[in-house]
Amino acid sequence: MEWLLAAHSISQRSSLSHPFERMTEDMQVRNLSPHTQASYKQQVSLFARHFSRSPEALGPEEIRSYQVS
């Protein structure tokens, strides 16, 4: 689940108000397709919803827990 680690990394350095703004910018720089971007955003939303917390508040332990659940 590389996208979870990327989202965590992105959220850790993001100073923007919306968590997906920086993620979207980084995905566009990497020239990911709009479909891939939408898929990654959906997965990050599901991940955050699973813990009922913002993606910015989640870290490597939550990523691991999510992957094994």
C-alpha cells in the first residue's frame, strides 16, 4: 500500500488547509492519470474513515494495522 505511505508523507509536510491539495499537486507532478488520482484519494478517505481520524493524524502504526485488518 505505497499510496498510504505517500499520503502520510505528503500530509506530514503539508501546510495547506485541505489535505488533498498537496497530495493532488504531487500526483500531478508525477503525471499520474486523473483516474489514478481519484482512486488514491478514495483510498486515503477510506483509510481515514476506518480510524475516524484525519489522515494527518495517522502514522505508520495505523497504516500497518489497516493493512492487516
